[in-house]
Amino acid sequence: MIQRCNNPNANNYHNYGGRGITVCSEWTDFSRFLEDMGEKPKGCSIERKNNNAGYCPENCIWASKKDQANNRRGNILIELNGVRYTVAQFAERFHLNAQQLYAKLKQHRSKNNPNQMNLF
């Protein structure tokens, strides 16, 4: 976490420190991090609730890989009746095949705005 935010030579620096993502000064001391976050639950890793904000107690939780996959900034979002879903969440909620749904959505991307889906 500290390396990817502070070290320009780190593999993923461009996705973290290069975008302005920081680690709060208190968390440079691991004992303070542990005090704020507690022990890492099995199957979880640190997650930022807001992907555009840094690592701090107010913005971090322990989350499963599935939860983290639904909180990626590159996800395609589907809104239905005022509720936003990722493709995976939508497919799970409505018992659809996520890969087939994603492929169908890609076919219908707007030529003028690739983030806009014209389905109807």
C-alpha cells in the first residue's frame, strides 16, 4: 500500500500515487494501522470505499475479492429503476450469465460515447 502510493518505481504506482492516492501519515506506523483496521480477516484485503480518495480510517474497510471487483473504477455500470449495478451484480441479481451480458453490452456501446450503452 505504501509502496504503490509513494514509490514511482513500484509496479502499480501509476494507478495509485500517480493518481494522487495517498496513505494517511498515521498509517506509516504499522501499529496505528493495526489499531484502526484490526487484524486482516481471512479472504479479505484492504479496500478503499471511494477509489479516488486515499488510504485512511474513514475510507478503508476489509473486503473480499468479490466486493473489491465490484468497486473498480473501470466497471461498466447499469442503472435500473434508480439502482446502480456492475455487470456482475446485475447478472447475479437477475440470474443472467455475466460474460454474455458483458459481450452484449459491448456490442451496443454508443459510437459517440463509449461509456454510454444504447440498449433500447
